[in-house]
Amino acid sequence: MSVLILFNFNDAKDIFTAMPLSTSPLTLSACFSLHSETEKKTTLDQALRQVLEEQIVEKKALVDDFLSLIYFSIDGVTEGICSATTPFLLLGDVLDCLPLYQCDKVFSFVEENVSTWKSNSFYTAGKNYLLRMCNDLLRRLSKSQNTVFCGRIQLFLARLFPLSEKSGLNLQSQFNLDNITVFNKNELESTLGQKPTEEEDGMEVEEGEMGDEEPSAPAPCSIPIDYNLYRKFWTLQDYFRNPVQCYVKFSWMTFLKYSDETLAVFRSFKLDDMQASKRKLEELRTAGGDHVYFAKFLTSEKLMDLQLSDINFRRHILLQYLILFQYLKGQVKFKSSSCILNDDQCSWMEETTKVVYQVCHVLNTEENWNSWKNEGCPSFVQERPVDDKPKRPMRKRQAPEDFLGKGPDRKVFMGNVELTRLWNLNHNNMAACQSVSREFMPTLEEFFEEAIEQADPANMVEDEYKVVRNSNYGWRALRLLSRRSPHFFQPTNQQFKSLADYLESMVIKLAKELPKDLPSEEIKTMVTPFSKRATTLLLDCLSMQTKLVSNQQMDDIAGKLGSQWKTLAGQLEIKAAEIREIETDSKDMDMQAKLLLVAWQDREGTQATVESLVPALNAAGFPKIAEILNET
């Protein structure tokens, strides 16, 4: 079998080399005299890689030729005659052998086909190859010189993999310890704090540095800008890249000392007005130049004064403090058990966080101040627009006394006879709303009188002419029953087909309970098995209601409890929040005791009976009150 595969591989390579790349993969596959589909795929995969290798070694092919070969392999995977990993192997071979300036074009091809890589045919087989290929590229690229290319690779990976992909997550919260900030650590080589030489004093000023139109240098601060401050300031970057050091006592003390001095410099060092910087940025934009971005801090000693006076630079440092504090105080799964802050550290971080926000506020205020000066110091007082024609003051016409209700009969005229009559029925609106004439709710006897008469078989009223068949009457009946009848809330197993059937059943019940005599005794005997059960439930409910604690009984108990009502609150299982609310609502002890019993009654509902209150009184040490309650 190996000889057959080798023979067919050589034939396949020759056939593939002789045919143009525009040939269909199926046409090429038909030329192979192999037994199985697996042999065809293996043969074509090896042929493609061998042809690519010859093109790379001869160095005659262009990048477009490589991409055409990869396109051919993609079509082969779609047609089912190539392995799904073949395009990724070809891409890896090309990127490994080409210089970086040509890898940019190949990677553009990878970016354009991200939808192809995410399809079902390619994603499972090629995601690991793509991840390895991107990581190899990142290792070859410079983070400071090829920042755009590195960013494109990161964006491609973000588009390719879902958010739940673990390969893109820092699950163990590891830090980039390779991000080391390099600065001068030899004090003997430092030039900070030294007086300039005569040659340096006589040097000509370069264009764009300091001119006659440039603002004067920042005013010196109370803390000297020397090598000691320079060393402490840049040493803080080591804590920002590895926050775990802050959990060590000695490292924390060092960080504390250096941070206090740095923030003190930020508070006292004057900010630059940035006029020259803004003018240079405008010139760059006009000339079409790109904005220069530095991935690392510039740590030259000569830049120390300029950096301390730069608003954006200070913001970067303050933001690093906030990120560090968030990690130290946050709950991270992979933190060691020894990574615990004490109370002093927590309090210092809280105070320093406030200082950081104060410094940020000062930066914003200083930036607004500089903008105001750059705009020519316009006046803060906004002048009113001056009209050409001054307006004459208009005298307000006084309303008539009759309209204001100040006439002899104190009558308010509303402009309409009916509105005037309604408005003057009562001068006090609240008193008018509480008038007895506004009580429109009838009694059960009055409302259901006609329905009870029609329910009597002796009156021989047909069903279609009964008032219970009227939808408006049924709606009003339900509202009245919900307000004045206990039958409305009783559970039932009987099914009613319509509202009229339900109201007829309720009319029969009311006819037996209302004191008014019915026209006939026959209606009283019309009791279905359900009505017997309902009557029994109603009697049980009425008997239970007689055992409920009445308002008079609660008043008597509250008067006897007085200031000792909190003792009973524990037995009634009243929460502490409710007790505080009761004390807030009233200062009277008797009223507080009454509110306690009301809260218990609201919670228990139908279970707020004498039988349940008596044991609570006995348990709380009030047997005499319980005995009086039993007697009543």
C-alpha cells in the first residue's frame, strides 16, 4: 500500500504541477487512480505541500501564487477531496518562510476569510492551527515598532474565537512580568539636579522647543526634582506590573512611601498650559501626519520636568493606581491565602483613592482654565440681548371681584350657568367630597329586591326577562357583593356556565339570609347540594369570626399592656424592623401596643383568634389579661 501511495503521490504532483490552478479540484481528483477517498485526500494534501515547498525554495513565486494555492486547497476541502487541516498547514508554511513585510499581505488574506474559518467545515479542524500561527507571528513582531500589526492579530483572534474560549482568557490572573520599565539606576550617571554648563547655556534653541512665543517654564514645586524622586517614581512601575508585591510587608512600606511622595509632587507641580502641544498637533493634522503613539513610557531624565507637567501623563499614572487598588481589594479566585490586606492598608487605599480623584478633578479644572486662556479670556457674564425698541411695561388688568369670589354673595362665576351652580354648591372641596349625598352604594336588600322577587317561581318570570341576565346589572352586582357579602369570597367547587347562573345562586343564598320576607316559601326550599355545603361553610366562617379578636378587645389589651408591649412582641414573632416602625409611628405606649396587635392581626388574618392570642399572653407573663380575654 505504501508503494501505491508513493507512486500515486508522484503522479499527483506531476498532474497538479502541469494543470493550471484554475482547474477544479474534482477534475484533478478524477485523475487519481486510487482505491479510497482517504487515499485521495492524503495524496492531494502531500502534493499541495510539496508544490508549495518547491515554490518557496525556488523563490520565483510571488505572494499571489501562494494565496492561489491556498484558495485551491479551500475549494478542495469544500468539495471533500482535501483534508480540513490542509489550508492551515499551507498558511503556516508560508508565514514561517516569508519576511515580515510579506507576512502582512498574507495575514490580510487571513483576515478577509474569517467567515470561512468560522464555518463548520474549517473551525474545529483549524482553530488550533490559527492560534499557533498568530502566536508565532506575535513572537516575531516588535511590540514597540509593529504595534499596528500586533493589534490586527489580536482583533482577528477576538473575531475568530467566542468570548468563552479559554485560550484567550487569563483564567489564573497571571501578570505580564516581562513588561519591565527600564530607567537609569546609577546615581553617578544622573544629570538631574546639576547646574547646566556654559556650553549648554549658550546653545541655540531648536525650533518647536522653547521660543519667544512659547509659555514660560513651569514654576518650581516645593519638592526638588532630583535623582531620588526620579528613581522612586519609576520604581512604582514594578508594583503596577506585579501587584502581588504589595502583600509583602517590606514591599508595601516601600510602595507606600514612594506613592506619597509621587502624589505630593502631582499636587504641587504646576501643569503646562499645552499651547505649544496643541499648535503642533494642529500642524500635524494639517500636514496629514499620523499621531505618534509610544507603547512604553520614555524614562529619560531630561523628560522628567515635562512629564510631570503633562496632563495626559499624570492621568496614565493615576489610572494605574486605580487599577492596582481594584485588584488588591477585589476577590480573585487564584489569589494565595496569604494575599490579605490589613485594616491599615485598606484605610490607606481608601484615602489615596480620594486623593487620586481630587488630583483628577484638579487636572480637569486646570485644563478648562488653559482652554479659557487660549480662547482669549472671554467674560463669564453673559450679556442680555439688547432690543432696538424698548418694550413698554403693560399694566395687568385686575380680575373682577365676582370672578374671584369676593362679591356680596361670595359666588364664583365660572362662565357657565351649570358650572357656576356646581362650583358654588360647597366652597370647601374636601367637605363636598365627604358629603352624605355622595354615598351611592345601596344595601343588599335594596339592590337584590327585584332579583329575589323574580326568582320566586310563583311570579312565573321567564329567564330571559330576569334582571340577572342584564350584563350591566351583573357588573354592579359583583361590585356590591365584593363590598358587602361574605359569599363572594367563599371557595366553591361548582362550575357556572355564565354570570347569570352564578347570580341566581347568590340570590337564593341572600333570600334565605336577608330579614325581609319573601313573597313565597317555595324559594326557601330551593336548596341544591352545593347550597347546603355553602351554608355550612358560611356558618363555620361566622362561628370563626366570633372567635376573632375584636377591636374592643385589642383596645382593652393594649391599655393593660402599656409600656410592656415589647414583651408580647417576642411571643407574637414580630420582627425587629416592625417594632422600630411602631415606635416611629407613635410615642404613646398604649397606641404602640395597639399597633402591635394590629400588625399581628394583619399578618395572621383569619387565624388571629382568641385561642391563638391567649397562649401568647400566658407565655409572655400576662395570665390575668389572658383570663379576662377568655371570659369576654
